[in-house]
Amino acid sequence: MAVLGFSVAGHQQQQPPLVSTCEANGSVYYVGEWYFLDSDQCTQCECTAEGPECARTECTSLPAACIHVSHYPSDCCPRCERIGCEYRGVVYDLGQNFQPSECEQCTCDISGIARCLVADCAPPPCVNPVYQPGKCCPECKEGPNCYTDSSRSRVIAAGEPVWVDSCTKCRCHDGQDAGYWEGNRLATCSRLKNCTPEQSKTQN
């Protein structure tokens, strides 16, 4: 089997002309010199005999906890100036525990997120709770107590029964049973049968 050979007469592969300089950024660079493009600081070029050979730098991702990023005109990639957590306008370091309010406990995690727990205050076992500076939940400075009736004109201490008049004895719950204080602020009262309260006498 014969092998045929072909040739194209008059067509010779053209080689690109060799150069000794490259022009960029309004300047002339000699073969072997490196330069960055003014229009793109991420693109670096080398002047070669065949012309400019360029490659673009790919920026790495900034840390997830980066909260302060700077862009400098002479830099290709942005810089992370600070890592941490920013919560309500305040910056905290990674791993730092902080208390933005009396009822919150927070931690700045490694991803730059503030993880917070909010206190869930139980209903105070009194009708006159007091909020103390630096504390989240109210306190009963006078101890557990309640109102004697719906008029809320008189408050009695919890525990022992109290005669509110000569015929009526009331007992304020001591607040130990779970859920009692969620909606009950009134004492439990009992009245003596066929009793008429004396206006001038109150038995305690």
C-alpha cells in the first residue's frame, strides 16, 4: 500500500516577529522586566521576546470573622485588618465572653458571630418586685406576698394565715408551687359564718 505525501507550495508558517520592548501603562519595558497593569493591580505581566505574557492573581477568601476590610490602591487583594465580632456597635475578640445587658450572656465564636443566651426570668413571688442594678431578674425585697383581694389595697406576707378583719382569714401562697405566680396574685380567704365584722376591731 502506497503512502501519499502532500505539500503546500508557497505557504510557509509565519513566526511572530520578535520584540525587544513592551509598552504598557504609558511606559516602555524591556524583555525580562515585570510590571503590573495600572488598570488592574491583580494582573502581572512579563515582557518577553514574543510580547507581553500576563497572568492574573486570584485573591484568597478573607476569614469569616473579618469585620474590618481595607482596599489599598496599590494592592490587588483586600486586606483583613481585624477579626472578631461586632455586636450592637461594639467589637469583641474571638472567644471573648461578654454581657451586653443584664439579661444577656454572649460569646464571640470563631466564625465572628455573637452567640447569646437571654435569661428567662420566672414570675417573682410578690406583687412589688424590685429591679437591682446589674441583675436581670426582679427580686422580692420584702419576701413573697400577695393582695388580700381584687381591690389590691392591702398586701400580706406569704406563709401563715392572716386575719384581715374580725371575720375573714386569708392566706397568701408561699410561691413554692410551680406556676402559681404566673397568674395568681390574690390570697385564698375564708369567712366565718354568720359573722359581722366589727368596724373598730381587726384580729391578727
